[in-house]
Amino acid sequence: MTSGSILYFVGKLYLRLRYRNRQQVERELAVKYDNKYSNAGMVLLFDLLMALAVVAVVGLIAVALYIATA
């Protein structure tokens, strides 16, 4: 299983769960993701990684402040 097929599966699953109507899925796929489920999967993966990065940065700041005030 290649990374492209994994992104395809994740993108298809994401769009089907988010927009349960098939016509809405096709419209969003055409408008936002250039008719490629792998693009939808890549955007979802990037959003998840950015959320994790924000949580990590906030955690590091909290630890630094805790150590500085201890």
C-alpha cells in the first residue's frame, strides 16, 4: 500500500463522513480538492499535524513557565 493510496482512502473516508450526500461530496471534491481524494487526505493530514504542533508548542511554553516560576 503506497502513501498515495492511503491518502486516497483517508480523503474519501473524510469526505463521505463529512458530507453524507454524494452530490455534496462530488461538489466539494471538484471545488476544493481538484477532483482528487488524495488531495483531501493530504489537507486533512496537514491540518492534524498543525493541530498537534500547536498543542506541542503550548505545552512547551507551559513547561517553560512552570520551571521559570518554580
